Amino acid sequence: MTKPAIPIKAPRVLVVDDGITMRLYYRTVLEAAGFVVEEATNGVEGYEKALAQRFDLLIVDINMPKMDGYSMLRAIRRDAAVQGVPALTISTEAGQADAIKAYESGANYYLVKPVAPETLTDVARLMTGSGV
């Protein structure tokens, strides 16, 4: 007699980017790979959503209105409720100083736009420890 399979919860990802095209791209790629995706349009909204719901990964743009990605990451890393959630920053800023600033702000990984679908999926799987 075989045991019934235990359902695996799909990892939840919060995409924080002011660009609607980028949010749609990330959503399409990640949902096709089995992730559940929520969106926020700026750092303030992203921070509020991260506090209100449980996420397995944050994907954060750097250049956004109201609160940039660096500020959002610093706020997340100071808050015990969400400080352990891994964060991937994706930015048009390609300089080493930009990546260093992202890491110092609390990013766990840094990619430069545009990001290939396979790279996005692989990094999301790696950072969530999922096999989706």
C-alpha cells in the first residue's frame, strides 16, 4: 500500500518593481515555473506587503518612487518579523558599487536587467530551496 503524496506548497514570491512590464515579465516566468507571485509597485507597498503576508523570496528593484530598493531592504533587515526572508535585487545599475550597496542594504543576490527566464527561475529556486 502506498502512502498518499504530501502536497508541497508552492513558494511565494513578492515582486517589488515600479515597472508594470517588469512585474508582468517576472510573474509570467515565475508562475510558469510553479511559484505563487504577488506584486508591489514601490518600496513602501512592498515593505507593507512583506509584513502582512508570508513570502519565501523578495525580488526588489532598486530605482523606485516613494522608497527605493536599498531603503526597503534596510527596513526589512531591521524588522524581526521578515528579516530572514531572502532578497534578490534586480536592477539596471550594472556597476560593482551598486551591487555592493545592495548587499550592504540586505540583498542576498544581485542581478542586472535584463535577466533571462532560465536565470530568474534558477536563482528563485536556489534562494527558496524549492524544486518547483
